Amino acid sequence: MGSQDAISNEKFTSTNGAQVYVSFFSYTFDILSFISIIFVIPYIHNLIYPSPNLGVSLLVTWGGVAAGSLTRPLGAAIFGPSGDNRGRKRMLYITITGSAIFTAALAGLPTYAQVGILSPVIFVALRLIAGFFIGGLIAGGLVFSAENLPERFRGLMTGFAESGGSWAHVIGSAWLLMTTIAFTGAAYAAFGWRVMFLVALLPLVVVIPVLYKIPESEIFAISKKKGKVKGKALRRLFTTPKVRGVFALSLISSIGLLGFDNLTENTFPTFLKQVNNLVPSHLAFIVLVGAAFGVIGSVLGGALSQKIGRKPLAIGGGVVLMIISVLFVYLGNIPGTLVDRIILTLIPFYFFASISKADLSLYLNEAFPTDLRASGLGLNWNIGYGLAGIWPLIISGFIAVYGITVFPLAQAVAVGILAAFYTVSSIFMKETKGNISSERSQLEAEA
């Protein structure tokens, strides 16, 4: 009873606040590095690889995006164990810097008209390197605050940190709106889109100085002091039967939910431009409004998860995602002039996907012990996003063969299947709420 009283009386300290800040912006700029590309794909795909067949041009450009997604698991496999063995802060310094520099380098990408086939080659190469660092960034960023928060604040504040993904859409939309206003017509095609990538440099200014001033993760430090950090995290993740089973089940959840997320929020700019024929300013405004509801969904999802538990919210959220997948068919028939109707159709995707992502973030933090947390969560999340990069390629392939009219139906079917993966896996998951606090109490009680 005493340990439970201690947990319920834990204070939210200034250090906790700084940790949430770092996690929030780490996740914000992880997603922003991706958004800075997908927001301009509808307007630059012909600059990177021109083709009379829209599907082929999109296929090549989305292939570059997918390349960056596919190297994320490699980054997680290297930096995750480093975070589990040597600490979270060191890993975050390296990965924040690497992801910022190599994403911003896309601002100098030469076009196909300038260097020919080297343009998509350079694009893919920069995405491969940036994706490697981003994989490590998420392995450290999502655990840094969640594993140290007082139990009663863990859901709400982890949801807030995860809302960084939606804030990335807000920042990206505002940045896109700013660039389309500053550079119009031929100026945007020549230079304006390049400015979009410079937003990736912001974490060097707003995250690194704060990270420098705060201490290492408390529970990691306690675990290391008690001799619980045993090294070889990656090997133990796959050779420990109990942990291996948890990893396999949670991986299905990550593949389903993060694939759903990528095929909705992250492909909306391309969908709205090619299907609804939206102009850049209207597109930026619509995504900005939708992302605002994503912020609300993340915070609400974290709070609900703390109230009712990770498993019930995962199952209920998955069912809702399956139901709303059919909205893509309706969205495809809305004229681009009816901006208000498009916004109302997109809001459920942003809102409910964000609720589920906050819940998944909590589950993955609590499903693994401290000495395997960065590796387990990092690989799960990044394999999920790595495979998520493939789905737009599949959709682009359908467009290349059958034309743009197949886009809405193909999207609806694909996201429905991915939501079903997430829902079914959630049924078999074990409740994890309270696991971190129990582990910490046990560590502190040991002599």
C-alpha cells in the first residue's frame, strides 16, 4: 500500500517538464523531416523525375520517400541499443544533428533539368542517410520523458509529447503557406519549394540547448546503478522468449497503425492536389485545420489511455479507424471548391488516428523493460514506419496502371486493411498500464 501511495503522490518536476519538451520536439521534428517532403511532392515530382505518366513520376518520388523510411529500422537497430547501453542523451545529440542536416540538404537538390537522372539518385541518397538518423531519433525521443513521468501524469503528458507529430503538420502547413505566399507561380517552382526543407534545421536551435542542461533519464540511471544494464540489448530483445513474443505482437500493431497514419495524414497533400485539384494555399489551410484536431486527439488519447487502460482504447480506436476508412471514397467525389466539406471529411482521420498513436506510444514504452526500451520501441516504431513508406508506392503503382480515378478506392481499401491489422493485434495484447512505475519501485527497493 505504501508504494502505491508514493506513486500517487509523485510530483511533476521541472526536470519532467524539460524531458517532455525534448520528447515533444524530437517527435515534432522527426515527423517534420518527413512532412517537409510530402507537402511539396505534388509540386516537385516532375522536377525530380518528369514523366507524361503521373503514376510513374509519383512512383519515383515516393520511392525516395520510401527509401528514407526503409533505413529507419537500421538506425533504430544501431542507436536503440546504444541508448539502452550508454544512455538516452548521447543518442539524441547524434540523431537530432544528423537528421536535421541531411534533411535540410534537400534544399540544394538539383533538378532533373539540371543534372538528369542524378536528381532522383541524389534525392534517394539524402533520404537514405536522413532516415537512418531519424530511426535513432525516435528510439530516444519517445522514451526520454515517458519512462520518467509520474504515473498519474504519464498518459496525459505522453499524449502531449506525441502530439508533436500533429504539431509537425501544423508547423509544416504554416511553413508551406508562408512559402506559397512569398513565392508564387514560377518562383515557387524555381526556389520556393527549397525553403520548405530549411525548417528541418530548427531542432538544432530549440532542442539541443535544452537537452544539454537536463540530466540523463532517471530510471535509466537507476537501472544502470543497480547493474540491470547488461548490454547486448538487440540480441536479448530477440532471444528472450517473453520479450520476443511481446515484440512480435506489438510489431503487428505498429505496422497497422503507422501504415494507416502514413496513408492518411502523410498522403493527403498528394491526394488533395491530384484528386480534388486544390491550390497550394487551400491545401495548406486544410491540412493546418486537420492537424489542429490531431493535436487534440493526441492529448485526449493519452488522458483516456491513463483512465481506461491501453488495451480497451486500442481495440475501440482500431474499430473506429476501420469504419472511417470508407470516407476516402466520399472524399474523392468532393470538388476542390468545397473546402469546408473537405475539411469536415478529413478531421476524423486526424483526430482518431492521433488518439490511437498516443495509446500505442504508451503501450510500447511500457511493454519493454528499461534496459530494452529504446531498442524495443525504436525497432517497433521504425519498422512500422519503414513499411509504411511502401504503401504509397503500391497506390502509385495502381495509379500508373489504372489512372488517377482509382486513387480514392485504393486508399480506402488499403487503410481499412491496415486498421484491421491494428485492431486484431490489440485484442491479443496484455494491459501494460503501471508497468514502468512497478519496475522503478522494484529497482528503488533493491539494496
